[in-house]
Amino acid sequence: METSKGQIEDEITKAMIQWEKDYMGRGPTEAKTDIIRNMVLVSLRGVMSASEVHLAREKEGMVLIKKLRQQLVEQGRAELEKIIEKHTKAKVVSLHTDISTKTGERVFVFVTDRSICV
């Protein structure tokens, strides 16, 4: 039986929530994954801890949070790529991410080597 696009998106969402819990120490309050052509877009809301929210009130704190989160993603990149490759059967060729220190939302964009058709 074929796996539907919605099922793949759901499995990626669950895996990304678990990755956040394992790597960042806590999971998001909301998460959503969308597959568009050769891209997997993952939106995670409520990922910042109370101390990060407090730190983000100042410009220096915002920069520090973004740098720390970027470094953690780079260290966990292999696992992130495995999540996408496992569920899409496509190879990740690039990964883009950012976190909004205003809203506490983090976005991942995975670009794969081919269109993900289901």
C-alpha cells in the first residue's frame, strides 16, 4: 500500500518534534510539515525556552540565540537529513533554517535531489 503525502508529512512532523526534544531539550507547542515539489518545509512553534524568551528582549540576546540554535542544527544535521531521507526516499541537497526570536517559530526548508511525488 502506498504511503500518502499527508502520512509522510505527519511522520516527518513527529520525527522533527522528537529531534527538537532530544537536541534542544524541549519540543514545540505546534508543528506542521508541507511537501512542495522537491522541498520539505517544517514549521515549529513555541520552541524557545522561558530563559530564551527573556534573553531575546535584548538585541545581543537575539543574536546569541540565533547563533546557538544554528550551531546545534549544524551538529545535528546528519540526523535531520536522515529523517527526511527515511520518509521521502529522496536525498537532501541543502538545508536552510531560521528562528524568529519574536514569535518563537523555527522554520526548516530541506531541498531534495528530486521531486517528492506520492
